[in-house]
Amino acid sequence: MKNSKLLWRLCVAAAILIIILTFSPLVIAPGKTTPSLFGMPYTLWVSILTTIALVVLTYLGSKVLPDEEEDNQ
Amino acid sequence: MITWVVIMFVAFFSLLMLASVKSYQKNRSSQEFMLAGSNLGVFLGFMTFSAALFSAFTFQGMPDFFRQNGIGAWIFLAFSDGAMVFFILWFGRKLRRKAREKGFKGVAGLMTECYGTRWAGYALFFSSFLFLIPYAAIQIRGISVFFDAAFPQFLPRWGWSLILVVLMILYAEIGGFKAMVYSDAIQGTILLVVLWLIAGTCIHKLGGLQSMFDQVAAAEEQLLSCPGPNKLFNWQFLLGSLIAVVMIPVTQPQMTTRLVVMKNLRAMKKMAYAVGIFAILVIMATIFIGMYGAVRYPAATAQEFWSKALLYDQLAPVAGLAMVGLFAACLSTTNSQIFALGNELRSMLPGHEKRVMFITKIFLFIFAILVMIFASLMGDQIALLARVSFTGTAMIAPIVLSGVISRHKPGKELIVISFIALAVFLASIAGLVPSQVGPLQLDILLYLFTFGATAISLLVRRYADGKRPDALTTQ
């Protein structure tokens, strides 16, 4: 239980960090298009990766967030 | 193409009728009719949530948004959706706990219970009414423009709107929430398939991904970075959009309700990441359609772009499926919004079950008429209109968030705070208040005000209640 809470907090911290990074010049630098990936400009493929990271975190979060509610009833 | 349109529509309506028959029961209770017995499994739950979320706004608005404003549109919606599904894990768990403690008929009813005053419920219903009617109208508007472009002079635009509204009312009144869930599953599947068929054609026609983006760079290089050619996607616009989208499950009752009606917490958590995967797949397809439009139809109107990219540049079966896909997306999203308004009203109505159901059904009809009137008055900037709707409903977030997460009875000052924010936002739409204050956009400023004031209110009450022996008796 204690471990679950810690892991959940780590997931939350990671999600907040990803959001901050995405809104920083690291991802939305004005006019930056390189390096490209499969032809996609920099901001697009990096933001696709950060979106995937958030969904992966949602999956991980769903595993560690305690299930104490009606499931146990 | 007409033959394929007819074939696809016959198939679609057959599936809808099947769903209606499967879900129809005589003598249903209002809880069964409006909330499907609150027992949705993972697949239906994820499909109905996704279908209520992705609509004509995604199908038409997003490709056009990419075409006109560039790749920042991904962060505007897809990244925000990624943050939203993560937020659902935490918020959905709290919401379900509160719904179990207080009973759940609708969010407005739940807030009335949490705050101990009907004003909390009225505030929620008012903001939902104010922004969901125009949001639902966006869908109707989108489809009427699209069908008008596909079949010019066959029917006036309002004729297409009327057909959709009549079908929507019939389907909702006969089938109830369960039928809508089935139609959402059908719609979600069609939406995903048809968007990728169209996107695949667009990529192929421009000679592959690399070639597509090279051609976009040659046409308008600013589309490939932020803030885009119209300077729209600055960090404030994107952050404001993120907050508005993350707050959708809090402030849009059709989405909040879908978290509560999942059969258990485990199913809701699985639903959250499934929606995230679905969002990535659906929105990714719209990038390529938008980029195709930027190369082939840079100066076209939205209507011309939609009819060419989604219909006339596609193979006939794909174009037929696109028409059905758009119609289905429109039908299920609008239905869910109108139905949610009906449910919110029901959750605040006192009296006998039959009387409540009767009034609710009358109001479903009235809401649908209002949607149709709005649809004939609004413009074609679908994505921006949707953002206004998301932002408007987000102003009321402090009421629901505090009601759901606080173990103490939240203060009525939160209702006043939300109303002030809502009034200022409405004034800015009317042009009475500037949309920029100093270096900050007004929506960011209002979020700072509402969330800051909410945090202070919750902390003060927690401290004050901590000194009272009966502090937690409100739970």
C-alpha cells in the first residue's frame, strides 16, 4: 500500500514534468523544425512522444493507484 | 458515390435499429433510462467516452485547424487529451467515491448534496446549458455544411440540420442511454477507420510522409513549428487549452457521468488509458489530412477543403463511409450532450418518477430545438468555437472539483467565485472585457483567480473545520 502511494506520486511527478517540458522552449521553440523524424518536424514528433509518455504513465498509474473502493465490496 | 453513400447509410441505420431494439425495455426506471443502470464494462465505457469526446469537431475541425495553424494543433488537443486521461485516474476515483457516498443521479444533483444548497446544482446546470448548447450546435453546423457541400441544392442547410435533430430526438427518446452507448461504439469504430482511410489516401497522394512535409515546408514553412503562421499556438493559448481540456471530465456532465456509470473502478482505469490510445490514433490521422489540405487547398474555405479532402479526393466507398462517419460522430456527440443536459435537469427535479421522466423528455426536445437554432446562427471556425465552449465550462470547475475532492463541506463562496469568472469570460466573448490583461491572456488569468481562490477557500475551511468536533459529518 505504502509502495503503491509512492509509485503513484512518482507517476504524478513524471506527468507534471512532461507537461512543463512540453510547454518549454525545449519542445515549442518558435520556428524550430529540425531534427525531423520520418519527415515530421521537430515539435510534432517530440510532442507526439510526450503524449505517448502521458498515456504510458496513465497505464502505469492505473496499476499502482490503490483499488480500495467498490471493487472490494 | 451516391450508391456507396446509400449502402453505408443503410448499414449504419440497420446497426442503430439493432442497438435500439437491444436496449429498449418497457417500464424502465429513470435511472435505467438515463444512466443504463451504471454498469458499463471496459469496452463500451471506453467507446462511449471516446465517442462523446471526439465528434465533428475532431473529424472536420482538427484537419482544418492543422491546415490553417500548423502542427501546434497536436499539442492543443492530443497532448491535452493525454493529460486529461491521466487526470481521470485521480479525479474519477474521487468522483466515484463521492457518488457512492451521496448517491448519483447527475452532477448537478451531486453538487447540491455536497454543498447543501441548490445553488451549486443551478450553477452547474446553467454553465452546462450555456456552453453545451453551442457545442452541440457546432456538430450540427459541421454536418449541415458538409452535406450541403456534398449534395449542393439538394436540401437547404437547415434541412440537413433538421433531419439530424429529428433522428437524434427519436433515438434518444426511444433507446435511452444504453442505446446511445451502443451507437457510440459503432460511431467510434467508424470514426477511427474512416479517418485513417482518408489519411492514408492523403499521404499516398503526396508521395509519402517525407514528401508530404517537404511540400508543406515549400507551401508555408511556418505550419511546421509553433506558434504557426497565424501566431495562434503560443504557450498561453496551449496552456489555456490544456487546462480547459483537462477539466472536461469535471465540468462537462456527459463526460463526468460516463466515469460514474462504469461498473467498477478497475474498469474506469482501463477505460482511461484506452481513451488515451484512441485519442492519439484519431488525432494523428487528422494531422495528415490537414497537411494534405495545406498543400492542395491552402486558400480554400473550410467548406471547400472538407468537401474536397474528405469526399471528392477519396475513393467512392471511402467517401460514402466518411459521410456516414461524420453523421454518426455528430449524432452520438450531440445526443450525449443533449442527454446530459436532460439528466442534469432530472437530477434536480423533485417529485414522482413518472412526472420527472415526463418533464425530462419534454426538455430533451426543447434542448434539441435550441441546438438547431444555434446551429443556423454560428460560423465555421469549429475548433475555436469548441475551445470557447471548453473554456467556458472550465470556469465552473472549482465548484465540482471542490465538491468531489473535499472531505469537508465546501464553502458557498466557491459558487460566487465561479460565477464571477464565468461572467467575466462571457463579457470577454461579448467584447466588453479585453481578452488580454497585461502579458496574460484572460483565460489564464481567470484560471489563476479561480483555482487560487479555491485553494485558499479549501485550506481555510479545512483549518476551521479541524477545530470543530463535527467537522466531517457532512460526508
